[in-house]
Amino acid sequence: RTCLLSFLFCSFSEDLDGALFESALLLSLLVLPIAHISEQKELQIDESPNTGSRMINIQEIYRKLSENDESMTTLNLCCIRLGDDGAKKLGAILPMNNILKVMVLYGNSIGDDGITAIAKGLECNGSIETVFIYGNRMGDTGAKAIGRMLKVNKGIRSLNLTRDSMGENGKKAIVEGLKHNFHLEYCDIDPSLQNHTDFYSKLNRGGRRLLQDHRVSTSLWANVLGKNSHELDLLHYFVQAKPELFMR
């Protein structure tokens, strides 16, 4: 419960669109079992206050993910002390999975090694759309791995990496990744990066990915520009990226 309350607090600390999106996700997670992990690395799932609980070995979760079990569309491993070792195992499975849509790993003491493994796994995963890895121990090395992942991943639409301890080099790597990512629409990483995350997220919601498709007709671009006519910074970006649209 503590984890989910923290999750709610973090969700509403974002801009309106992001808050609504993540709050909707929270409501969906609330109907899922709340996960805990014991010293024996068994996952205990509390089904209800009245019916008691059942035990599932964490290896069963890994097996279902690796076999693309259709029931595993949401992975909520919030505050279970997964650590670097667990994150490495999960990262190795992600390239094989094409079912998972939502991955929540809040508060798991995951350091740079684990974050790097998760990032490498996400480089080759196209199904996951929402990733919450905030409240861990990511430093510059992990942040650089996230930056590399952002340059190639085309599936993630919402990313939250707040409450970590990256330095300036890590932040620069993530901003560089955002410049090359045309698909991420909601992003919360660090308060000092808010201008960058807001700008590139807004660009992507405004249709920036169309810049990658040379088959897009001029008439479609007129619709895109009209949709963003009130956003002067977006119009300026599109003018610089595709000046031929304004030449007659």
C-alpha cells in the first residue's frame, strides 16, 4: 500500500496530461494483487484480506514472461527488493517477450548494473508501452544505458525514472536519447530536465515521427501543422526540420 500511495503521489506531480494518463494506469494496477518478496525469493501475492495468500516462486514470473504467457500484459513488481540480480534476469528476458505492455519496478534498489540490463532488454523489445523504474539507485552509467535505449526503442510511450541519483553526464546522455526518440509521449525523469522532457514529449505527441517517413504527403503535413498552430516552439522545430514545406 505504501508503494502504491507513493506511485499515486508521483503520478500527480506531473503535467496534466501525464497525470491523467498515469492515474488511469494506477487504477488498473490497483485491481491487481499487491506483490511482496520474501528472503527466499518467493513472490507472495495477497489475493484479498479474507482469503489469505498464495505463494508463487519468482522464477514462475520469469518463465511466464519468457514463454509469452498471454496473461502477463502487466508486470507490477513494486517494492519487492528485486535488486540488480533480479533486474539482470528480467532484462535478459525482455527481448524474447512480445506480450508485456506495462512494467512497474518502483523502489527495488536497482543500481547501474540492473538498470543497464533492463535498458539493453528494452532496446530489443517493441511491445512494452509504459515503463516505471523510478525510486531506484540509477547513476550515470545506468542513465547512459537509458539514453542509448531511447535512441532505438520505438514502443515506449510513457517513461518514469524519477527519484534516482544520476549526475550531469547521465542527464546529458538521456537528453541526447530524447532528441532521437520520436515515439515517447509522456516522460518524467528529473526536475532539472523538465524543459527537455516536456518539449520532446510534446513534439512526439504533435506528430514528430512523421519526419522519418518520406512518403507523407504535403496535405497531411498541413493537418499536422494546423493541429500545432498554437505551439510556436513546435512550429519552429518543424520549420527547421522540413523547410521545403514552406517554400513555393
